[in-house]
Amino acid sequence: MQSLRMIENWPVPTAAAAVVRADGSVAGSYGPQEHRFPLASVTKPLAAYAALLAVEEGAVELDEPAGPEGSTVRHLLAHTSGLAFDEQRTMAEPGTRRLYSNTGFEALGDHLAQATDIPFAQYLHEAVLAPLGMTATDLPGSPAKDGVSTVADLVRFAAELQAPRLLAPQTLTEATQVAFPGLTGVLPGYGHQKPNDWGLGFEIRDEKSPHWTGSASSPRTFGHFGQSGTFLWVDPDAGAACVALADRAFGPWAVEAWPQLTDAVLAELAQSA
């Protein structure tokens, strides 16, 4: 795909990208596909997927208590537990505000480790990474932000998000629809948004503006971006997903470059359909 060559002009030392069709085939790729990048918050969808598998296996339930008092696994996944961004402090009653929280995902990881008697990183590896053949991906620290991976590995995950083999399709459908609709909150890097819609571990595009996806992205688009210069989106209406990893921290360059890349990718996909 010629659109992916746009990453050549990104002001970053290293970048790589790929587009994955709904059938799992790679529509195009560019850059070092096996280069390992810190994922930052693109770790969260991987962690969420492991949590959803734990729900299906019966190790935990979405509505069982987890995190601060009154919070559940569902609240933690949807950033509505009330926990602060990066500290053990409760800022709101569960279910009342969309408070994006690394602490919440760390509480989720601790809860799953206790429920399964398996360290979370090991559970993630056994439940998600190994079955998908994501051999270059690991989690050396926080389930909120410390994953390391490659475009080649995330292509496998992007294929799974479009045609799940590990999860029941209805479970993924629930995870990629709005949980706790109507809540306001801050989308990191983009400011206060009303509503600030999320699913269970996945951000939902809806009608948010500004946004890190493209102006042509469908409202059903879901995914995540990371402060290390990384993103993964799935657009069900386009029948494709895009992964882009870079080794420069998120900033104005990404606010400008990412939507341009996304719109170019979507336009090229539409032309080839």
C-alpha cells in the first residue's frame, strides 16, 4: 500500500506500519516489521483481551468486585472505577466519570493474578500471546503500559480482533461497544470530551473530535494509542485494521500525522475494494 510510505516523512528515528484485512491477510506493510517497540498504552488492549478470556474461562466475572469499593472488573476495563490516572487514589464514585487510569489496569492485573494464581504476564502469554504466535511480545512490567512488541506480532492481534478465534464473537462485540454510555472524561492528549466513550479495554471512535484516527474513520472504529508513539485501530466498516509503531513520544507530530495516515489508508482501501 502506497499510503503506508507516509511514515517515511514522520519525524521519528524508526517507524513501521501494516494494514490487515478482515480476513487476516496483510493488505500492505512498510518499515521494519520485526523491530521491537515499547507499546505504552497499546498494552491495554492486550491486557483487556486476557481479562476477557479469563471471564470466558470462568476465572472471574465482569461484575464481580475489583479495585476500589463499589468497582468491578467491568469498571476497571472501562476506565470508570474512579481510580486516578497514575496513583492509588479514588477520584469519583464507580460508574460516574470516565477517568482514564493506568492504576485501574494495574488493579485489574493484580485481580486476575489473584483469581487465577498465575502472574498476570504469564497469564497474558499463555492465554493470548502464545496461541496467536506473538513470539516477539512480552510484558516486563505494568499491564497498563509496559508491553513490548512488533508490527508483525500486532498484525496477528489485529487479525484476531476482526475474526476472533480465542474469544467468542459476542464477547468481543460487547467489548467494542460503549460501556457506561454518556460519561464525560479526558482523552489523553486531546482534552475533555463529552461523551468520552470506551468499551472494555478499547477506545470507541464514535463522533469524537479531535481524535487520533482519521476524519474518514467510521464511528464504530475501536482501538488504542500509546504515549510512546504507537497505535492500533480496527474499522469494521472498512473491513481493515492498521498498526503503526514509532519510537518517538506522542506529541504534536502525531496529532498531525496519524489522522493523515489513517485517511490515506482508508482511501486506498476504498479504491481497491
